[in-house]
Amino acid sequence: MRPALAEGVQRCPAPDRSSPSPAKSSSTLLAPVTVTPTKPLTPSHVKFLLWMDVLQRATACLGEVTCLYSHRTFALTQQVLGFWEYLDRVMPGTAYHGMTEEEIGALYVRSHASPSTATAETLRPYAERVERDGWFHPATRRLLDLWEEQYRVIGLLDPELGRHQAGRLAQEDVVARLLDAGIGLDLRPWGGPFYLDLSAYGLPLRQVVDAQGRPNFLMCALRELLLVAGRYDHVVLASDAELAPDYRLLARTLECFGMRASRLAVTRVPIGGVSRSTRHGGWEGCTLGALIDRFVPEHGVPAFRLGLRLYLVAGLGKGAGQSFDPEHLRRQINRAARMLDQAGQPGQPGPAGPSPELRVFLRGLAGADGYVDPYRLTSSLLSRHRPVPLRDLLGTVYT
């Protein structure tokens, strides 16, 4: 064990907030929290995914953008392993390939309503298969198949989002790096946990490995981020608002290793006036699959794609006060159809990429951290007073 700031250990260097040289294209790593494939995609999940999609597409017009998004990242957490263990214990031998997302989601809700009997020993075989083989439970594989179909309908840049297996450091390598940087507190020799210790910077101690050696999601994220983040000029850490305190710790940790990091928090979408985790239910009939079935046959895919972005990225704003309203979504889909008609139904951009006019427009919306804010950009589509390069913007970022 070593103290957080032992004598001779340097404090984290101040991050470089200067803008990249205009002559040099900047490189950005977008690192969103992963939606764990244990439940259906609700309006909150879809909002987050579309914010990331718009941010990546728009910022890529100004420089290199890589998105780090792997479903293996958080597969070692209690939330995921505990659900898999519950399914095998309560429903052994179940065939999941014909289940709907809502049926699997109902099992997820039921698992959280049941007293947990999972222990470190019962979860260890699952964790070992994930680490060794990149294994996923059949219920999760079924959800990923359903999600890929849905991603293609809503037009995500990468319809296989999360399917790839990102590289990662060994857990003990991360522990060693944190200790060497003076920001780790190791109580494991005495039967305790391991902490991320940023108390010297006014931040609370945060356990990242428990006394049984099990990581939480922060350790899982650090295993991937510390491997690749240093290759980029800038790292954008994105999460839902409830995880913002932990993502502040992540950002500060990266800065301790000389990396430039910023944070983006996206609020959840209340359903029926209540904003709560998917594990509590209440999302029935509002999943992405249900919305596709409801609106695509009537309005078509292009209008649905754009209308969903107008509603979830701009219409609901940055706050969490307004509940999900299917009729409001319908109005935005109708508005999207009019926009597409006005722009002549733009397709994908040609080989030349975004036009100079579009680059100038997007550069004006990029903040000091260099990425284009999805809310500001999408709101510009709804403004009657600000001219926008509509056809280029729709063809490059929104369709």
C-alpha cells in the first residue's frame, strides 16, 4: 500500500486546454458508457445512442474521431454476470433465440426483484469465460441480434455497435499504473478492497476492486481507456447524468496520465413522469422495437430516422423534465418528412466528403473541447432564423 501522494510523487499535470493547431487535424476518442445488453432499448438508451451518433458524425467532418464502444467492457460487472447467473439458475436450458426484447427485459426486471444469491464463486466461471473467450450469454446474444436490426433501421453509423471486442489491459496492470501514479490505495494485503484515490484533488475515494477481486465498472473502463486513450489528442467521456460523478473521476484519472479529457452527460427520458432505471420496468410499449413497429409502416424509414433525432436530441433538450410523448415524436417525424422533401431526400455524402460550407458551419458549433455539441447542432435544424446547409447536413450527419 502507498499513500495517494507519497513524498516524491508528482501531482497530476494540468491538462492542456489549448486548441489543436489549425494546420493539424485533431484526433478525438469518443468513449461513451456502454448500454449493457440485458434489457430492451428504452427512450433513454436511444437518446444517448443518437447523441453519440450525431456527435461522432459531425465531429468527423472536422478531424479524426474514433468511438470506443464494446459490450465486453462492462460484462464483468455484478449487474451483467448476476443476470446471467440468475437466468441459468432459474431457467436452465431455456432457448432465447425466439424471444422478444420485452420478454428478456421482463426477466431482467424479475431478476432484480428477486433476492440475489450470487457469490464471487458462482460468478467466477462466467467472468473467466468472458475474459478468456469473449463469451456472452445466449440471452445477451439474442438482444444484440435484435439491436443490430434496430440500429440499421434508425441509421446508426455503425449498425454492429458494440459487437467488436476492444483490447484491454490486465486488471493488475491497471492497479500497478494507478499505484505508480500515486492515485491508488491498496488494502488487499489486509483483506480489503482497492481504491482509486483522488482525494488530493478534492475527489472522494472510490472502490474499484472489491475484497474478492471483483471489478466495478470504473475498473472495467480503465482497463480499456488506459490502453488506447494516450494515442488521441482528446478524449470525450460520455455517460448518463447519474454516472457523472464517476465519470469525473475517470476524466481526472486520464489527466493524471497526461491525457486531455472532457465529459458529456446526457439526461434520461422520463416515462409517465418517472425517470428510473430499466430494471424497475415501466418501459413496456416504449422500447425502440415498439416505436419502429408503430411509426415506420406509416411514415417510412427516412422520416422516422430524422424525426427520432429531432425529438430525442433537440426536442427534449438537455433537461430531464419532459416525459416521453409518442405524439410529440409523431409531430417531429412529420416535420422531418417536410425537411427531407425540402432538401430533396439527400442520401449519403459523395466521395469528396463534407462541403467547405458544412465544415465552416460545424466549426462554428464546436466548443473549446473541439467536438460538435449534438444538441446545439440539432436545434439549428429547428431554428427559423439561422441559415443552415440543410442538404449537406442531412446527408452527412442525419441520414
